[in-house]
Amino acid sequence: MILKTVPDVTFKTRVRDESIEGPNPFRWEEKTSADYFAGKRVVLFSLPGAFTPTCSTYQLPDFEKLFDEFKEQGIDAIYCISVNDAFVMNAWGKSQNVDKVGLIPDGSGEFTRKMGMLVRKDNLGFGLRSWRYAAIINDGAIEKMFVEEGFSDNCETDPYGASSPQNILEALKAGDESVAA
Ligand code: BEZ
């Protein structure tokens, strides 16, 4: 089934709250798909795991570096989603000095499953995770998907190219008719 809109999901995030005393001034905050996607044209990229090498060395930092170029192409926000909980996603964002890319914790994998992108990574001891993909999403409607080749459970390789920021920018700049705003 090819989805036309992103699934309606509630995400459990952790946000800083200065009114909380002590060493851990964070509280839970629920955010919905509408909070992230309504009324905006965004790039979402989804990866197999926070702190993993390709994601930490290339994909996340490159989206961060190229953020302004995406803005010039009419993209309002860039989100990175992973089947990791809010504590892990926040720690990863902090370790990467992420400021422009928003991190979305899909800890239970509900969004990823409903996108049809949940795969087994038991071969790495990861359990259920996201296949690597990206999408251009306009007001919740999926304009175009960039899915890495070889979608499969327990894949022995980690294809990376289609969902790179460079590839998506190229498509946006080329005015690829399927991604024209
Ligand atoms: C990587 O990003 O390099 C990676 C992702 C998943 C499993 C192993 C490595």
C-alpha cells in the first residue's frame, strides 16, 4: 500500500523545563503528527539508529549543514526520526550539536510501522528498526519518498544514497516534477 499522508501518531518527547529543579529538568510532552507536519513543507529522514556510524558521521550532520539550502528550496523544517526513545534521541542530538534538524523519537515504532518501513535488525541485536528512507511531506501529504534499495529484514548491508541530503536537494533543485512545490 502506498501511503498518501503520514500516519496520525502521538510521540512521547522529553522537553527541558526550567521550573523543574534538580539535575534533570525535563518533562514528558506528547507531540502529534499534526504538530510536526501540519501547515509546513518538510523533509523527514528516518534511519536505523541513533549513534550509529553512517547516521552520525554523514546523514544527520549533513542535513544540519545543508539546512539553509533546503530552506532556499521551500522546505520549512527538517526532521530526523528513529525507532529510539526520547532519552536516546535527545542525547544523540546533544552529542551532535544539532540545532536546526528536529529529532523525533518513535520509540515504539508506531509511525515507522504505519509508514511500512519497520524492519527486523535482529542480526545486529537491534530488534525492530526503521529502514533508511526520506520523504518530502507537504502539510502531511507525502510528495515523494526516497527509499534506500534492498528493503529487507536483517539486511547485511546499510545502503545509503537515495536518502542523503545531497540527493534530495538535487531533486528539489532540478524541479523534479514530483517534488515541485
Ligand atoms: C550506520 O549508520 O552505519 C549503521 C546503521 C545501522 C546498523 C549499523 C550501522
